[in-house]
Amino acid sequence: MRYPVNHFDEVSGVRADDLDNRELLELDPAGGVIRFAGQRALLLDAVAMGLLRKYLVENFGLTAARTVLTQFGFAHGWRMAEAMQSEFKWDSDDDWRRAGNEGIIRNGLDGSNL
């Protein structure tokens, strides 16, 4: 199923089970733009993120590093939820919430089964 971008009225009745990473992820090799659920996204190296965490702890302490990374995680989750809500017309709020939880797993931010 291909979801039209910026044609929200054409998308109706989306369920969390209908989502597929291959359809949510858009790559534009010519322009180098990556989009996830219609929103521009960045591809980050996991090792680089680990080094950032290490440097934050070393330079600012554990509490400050945890605060910054927690706020970043919250902002990322919030934006992802907004993108998923505005990009698709959901069958129900429950499907939207499930899609958000599954999106966290899709993006590699959590290894558990929610």
C-alpha cells in the first residue's frame, strides 16, 4: 500500500497493521533527502550517538547528559507521533497509538515488544 504524501483526504482507514517500513521510508538519491512518514529524517550512526553520550557524560556529568538525552528522546517521540497522526487518517486513536509504539521499534529506539 502506498500512502500519498500531502493528500490526506485520499488516505482513509489506516490501521497500525497496514504500515510497512518499505512504504514509510522514502529515499531521494538525487537530492539526498530521507523521509519517514512524510517527514524529513536523518540517518544517524549508532556509534556516533554512543560517542555523543560518552562526551556529554565526560564533559557535563551524568545528570546533565541524561537530561539532554531524555529531552531529545521526548522531542523525537512527540514529533514522530505528530507526523504519524497528520500523515494518515487512522481507523481509531488506538491504531494511531499502536503505530507510534511500533514506529519506535521500527526506528531502532527500543528493543522490547510493546
